[in-house]
Amino acid sequence: MKKSEFQAYVEEVGRLKEKYKDRIHVLLGVESDFFAEHISHYEMQYKKYQFDYIIGSVHFVDGINIFQRGRFDSLTDAERIQVKERYYEQIKASAQSGLFQILGHIDAMKGFYPPFSTLKTEMVDQTLKIIGEEQVAIEINTSGKTKDVGGWYPADDILERALFYEVPVTFGSDAHHPERIADDFDVVRQKLKEIGYKEWVYFINRKPVVTNL
């Protein structure tokens, strides 16, 4: 949203918190781009509000949107791996920033380039290790099904490695349209159980609330 719309958004959520306080628990959250060079500015802005959670997401690598079709077409295999590694370097830095409770769609670069998942690099494991050490949650984001890749972010193999590194997980539909809110929630829960997860987290006042699957 535009910066000029932000205060109105926060106020609207506040009204809904009050209106539905006896029926549902309304949380105030925001998805935030991660730009390492601007992290202090983001932090200063977010201190003004009582967020329950802030999702940090990497949407740009080398100044190019990760969802831009054709961004890999002219690259060699080695160059594609280098782009993937720079992507995960940014995700790792976002986990270490201390600003975010959740990291959004951590393999979303595959959205319009499905072979992204097959580019082999140890950077994925290194990043998951750091995320686990920092105890930042990653979301299972079901909006990937609306892209060429046709599946969630992140892929099952990343979720398996995340479990190994004791990375907390949470759920997000990244809906954009009301009809997709909570899309595939029950399927995500079942898949997490199959992988070996026993719990997931959500956040109130930026503190984790652990819930059994």
C-alpha cells in the first residue's frame, strides 16, 4: 500500500479488534520488503505501531523483481546458481535483522521459474540453519499454487530441512482476494504432520504463541 494509506490501515484493524473482541482474535500485521540498506528506516517506522507480527519478504535480487518472467532465460547455469545464492543471502540477512517474526515465501523465486528448486547450492541449508538459530518463523504460503510452479512456498524438501534446524513454522495464504483466505489450511496441517511437525506458531505483540497441529 502507499505510505499515505498506512495509518488508515492500522486504525481500521484497531477498530476491528475492538468490534470483534468477543468473537475472534484480530491481529495487526504487515508484510515488509527487506532491503538491508534501509533496515534502520523500516525499524524506525514500525516502532510507531503495536504490531502483532511483521513478515519480512525478499522480493528483489540485483534490483530485479523475483517474479519477473524471463529473468533467468539469458543466464548460464552457474549464473543462475549465483542469483539463487544472492537471494538466500538476503533471506539470511533478514533473519538476522531482528525486525521480523516471520519470513515470507522463502523460495518464491520459483514462482515463474519452476527449475529454481533444482539449482543445487548449500546456501539453502546455511540459511535455514541461521533462521533456526534466530528462531524466526517461516510461513507455509499457499499462494504459489496461483503461479506457474503450481505449489506452495516453500517446497516439501525445504520444510524437511527446516524441521531439522528447528525452524518454527506458521501459515499464510497471501490471499490478495477474500476467497483465498485460509486457502488449503487443512491440507497444510496434514502435510506438516506427515513431515514430522507437531506444532506451529502465530504471534501476539511480536511474541510467539505455540499451538499444536
